[in-house]
Amino acid sequence: MSLVRLVYASRSRLVEVDRRVELARILETARRLNAERHVTGFLMATPGGFAQILEGEAGAIAETYGRIMVDPRHDELRLLAQDVVEQRQFAGWAMAFAERDETTEFIFGLYGVSPDTEIFEQPLDVLLDLAGELANAKG
């Protein structure tokens, strides 16, 4: 069984009035289903977009990404990478989460994610480094 890492970015279709409720729904569902399928990962969110790293067995990753592809909360989905990897980067989390807010603004800013430059627009290497930095900050 090979371990796969998939990275995607998308524009968010969440409206501000429902944003908190929808983010909570996304996380609850992702954590439950990912735990059942031994998928780990990290979801990053800004008001305008998402970027996510998923890790797990190829079939479980394909199934998970298939659900994301038809999720109406995502728009302009971009698959940035799908690679076989030696080990998980986010082994401790069924789905870690960070959003750009007052407490993470500095870290997001270090990687060029600002109100003017959305997470959706960032290249793969920036997203991987940002997720690693945010994961380290979470402890």
C-alpha cells in the first residue's frame, strides 16, 4: 500500500454570514470521514479560498478528493500535486485547520497570503511550507 499526498487549492464559495457554521461543518465531516479512512491532512482557509493537503492510501485519497470536487462550497478547484510520499507530514491530525485571522495573520503574511493575495493563488511550495509552519505553531 503506497502513501499518497494530494494538494489542491480552490476559491471559497462561502458567504460571510454563514462562514463559521460552514467551516465547522467541513471540519466535522472531514475529521470523521478521514479518521475512518486513515486520511490525515491540513486545511488552510482565508475568506476567499482554501488550500488543503491530504495524505493516505491512494483509494482513500481519490474518494476524498472526489467528494471535494462536487462540494458546492468550492469553486475553481486546482489540483496542484498528487505524489507518492515516504511518510505523513500531518500524522497526528485527521484534519488540522488554520485560517487567516488575527492570531495567524503574521505566519500567513510571511508566506505572502494577505487580504490582497489569496491562498488560492499560491504555488505548491509556498502552500507546503505554510502548512508546515502552521502545524509547528499548533504544536
